[in-house]
Amino acid sequence: MAAVKMLDHISDIKIEVTSDTMGGLYRESLEAVSSLMADLPIPGEKPMGSVAIKWDRLPPEEQLIEFLSEAISLSHTKRAVCLMGWIKFGDKDNQASLELFKRDGFNTDVKAVTYHEASLEKLKEGGWRSVFILDI
């Protein structure tokens, strides 16, 4: 089971995401960011393409920020929202495929994911939890 909760923050958007798996945490985090930027794809909507991304192994919260930063950058340069196709966590680096869905504009201009107050933790009861702040 996964969950996303928008948390109060002074000038940015703070998001908490929980999921049963690490892959699910990345998927739900990306979907939360993308849903703020523009409308998510409707069932059956075909992507305009996909892009494979790769990022280094870092401390867990930094890995998530790097992943989301790549997706935000792609969204702006391709004028699209991103959803995750697949993800692979490796010993030296991580890889994912992002599906791009064309959009005419954005609802919210998400500039970046900040390192400030970022966290990613394994929950005692099982699953994963992350908190991150978006600069808008």
C-alpha cells in the first residue's frame, strides 16, 4: 500500500510519501511531483517517448532527490510530465526509465527538490517513508 500526504510548509511544498517497497516509494514520489506540475496521463494515453536515466549510489535521501531532479529537468526541457516505467537499484549506480507525456503548460512551476529536511527511512512496521520539499 502506498500513500502521499501534502504537508504544510512556509513557502514551498513539503511532501511525505510511504510505500511497501523502495521502488514503489520512487514511483509514488515521482507521481506526486508530476501531479503538481500538470495533469497526469489518462488511462490509455500514449507517451511521447521514454528516457533512460542513471544516477550514482548516494545516501538514500540523496538518491531520491537526484532521481526527482532528473525528472523535473526532463519535464521542463521536454514540456512533459514524467511517470516511471521501471527502476533498478544497483551496487554502483541506479537506473530508471521515465515515460514522457506531452503537456501544453504547467499548473505549478516546480523548480527543484531541496536537500533541506529531506529524509528516507525504512519503517519498523515494514515499508518505506520519505519526506522532501519542492521549491516552487
